[in-house]
Amino acid sequence: MNFKAYPLLFKPVYQNKIWGGDKLSRYTAKDIPQNEPPVAESWLICDRDEACSVVVDGEYADMPLRQLVEQWPKEMVSPRHRKEEAFPLIVKLIDAGQRLSLQVHPDEITARKFPGAQTKNELFYVLEHDEGAKIFAGLKHNKTQSQFRGRVNAGENSSGIEDCLQVFPSRNGDAYYIPAGTVHSIGAGNLILEIQQNSDTTFRVTDWGRLDPEGKPRRLDTQEALDSIHFKERGLPLVRADESNVYANKKRNLVRPNKYFKVEELKLKSDFFSDTKSKSFHLLTAVDCDFSVKCQAGEFHVAKGESCLLPAALGSYGITPQDSKIYTIMRSMLSM
């Protein structure tokens, strides 16, 4: 069976978490299930055993992403992708009604120490936030490893641990590249677009004293987390929002060069043309308004808060805005 390349839209996969918020429904204009605990994440693209995206319409309607990748790994992902490998990225919206646990993801070397663990590098992009919302990312330059370890091991209150962290006020359009080994948390009141490696390995340093619905503390992974933190790396994770005037289409990279993936912020004033060149898929996420993708297969609409997957075999395509204003799209792909 020959592969038919066209822009793929998927049904969102909702995740319920104790810290979920109330921003997703308004932002995406979708009816979000009202559950307890609340919906905290909308996985737009995912290929995991516990959560797999399903195509909305077209030739492959109701087909799981996993099946597409298994049948057409080179056409879907890249010429070097193997059919037994899952789709390499996850794209999700995170709605933080409360702040998330302070956590870290292991790098490739550390992950080998823990059965089933996988490395995870990720990008946060602030979509909306409440007044006073914060992002916690990395350790302060003037705080030592022993100070941080001592406060964590002593079960010190949240302010003591927080004093060791780099804390940033949330601003729409700010991005944070969080490489594996970076301790981090998303503060309450943030709606975040997250683009990450396909991994769900998270080691919790602290959950800030939070109790679950049964009145019990959630699991911590203190030793695994401390073993995973890169204490010597104290770089600035923040990529500030581009607030300069847009006179023509603009493109900028948001992640440091790495072997896993790249993310570009497209600020578009007019039609934008590109080509997958059969080298990698392109993931397009509508940040602030709807847009259309035009290709040989036709024209496809993408709504605000949705992601579409352009298979590697798609070839040339164009992006057209739905109105005349400047619009922002996130484009993600494999590192070449």
C-alpha cells in the first residue's frame, strides 16, 4: 500500500492531574471534560503505550499514530527512522492551576541507571499566564550543590528550596529550553505549550507539601532526582519573547543545538512557504490564531491550540493565515 502524504490532525488526549487549571477550554475553544482531578494536559501529538494520538480525518481517519509510524517510518518520520521506534516527540498543552512538583529528567547516561527510564529534553513556551505567575528553571549561581542537597534532604519548606532556584516572572511568548538534568517547575497560573522528547520519566525533588485527594503525599524520587541534576550547569534557560516589529516573515530558533530536535518560532505577516524535503516531519502548532496549510493534497485548516503533523514525505507546502494580523506558529522537527 502506497503512503498518501497529507497534513494530519489528531484527537487530543486529555490527562487529569491534581494540579490542573481552567484555561484549556477557553484557549482551545473546545469542550474539555469536567473531571476530578481536573484536566491538566492536552496531548496534541503523542505515541506512547498509555496514550496514542488518533487521526481525525482523511485517508487515515481513526488510525493511531503508532500504526502509521510502523507501516511508513521513513515517509512519516525520516529516512533514518526504524519502524520499531515510537514517534520521537510529544507536543502538549499544560494548564497549571497549581504549581507542578519540582522535578528533573535524566540524561542518557543517568537514565541507564534506572530500569525503564528515558531521557527527556523539552521546551516550554508561555501562552497565557495569571498575574504573578512564575517559571522555575535551574539553580542560582550563588547556591552550592551541598546547600541544595541539604535543604532537600532535610525536607525544608518550599521557600527554602525555592531560594536555590532561578525564578522568572511569566511573560507571554517567553520560551525556556529545559535540557535533561535541569531542575524545574511550572508555577501556578500558567498555560504552557511543551515540546519534548517522547519520554515520561520524571523524578520529583519535592511536591511542595501537597497532598493527594486521599490526604497522602505524592511519591517523591529524591535520590534519583539528585543523581540526575547537572549541578555544574547554571546557564540561562530563558529565551525572551521577541517584541520587535514584524515587517516581514521572521523565523528564530528557540532551543540550543542538540541531536534530538529543533523548534522554530515563526512570526508570519504573509504566506509562508517551505518543504519537508523527505528529511524530517514538520509539526506546526497554532499559537494565537487559525491558519491553513496548502499542499499537493489540498488545503487543511488548523485551529488555534491545535498541532498538525506534516509527514516527511509531504514535500512542499504553504501556510496561510485566516486574517490579516501577524500570527505565531511553532514549527518542530528532528535535528538534521
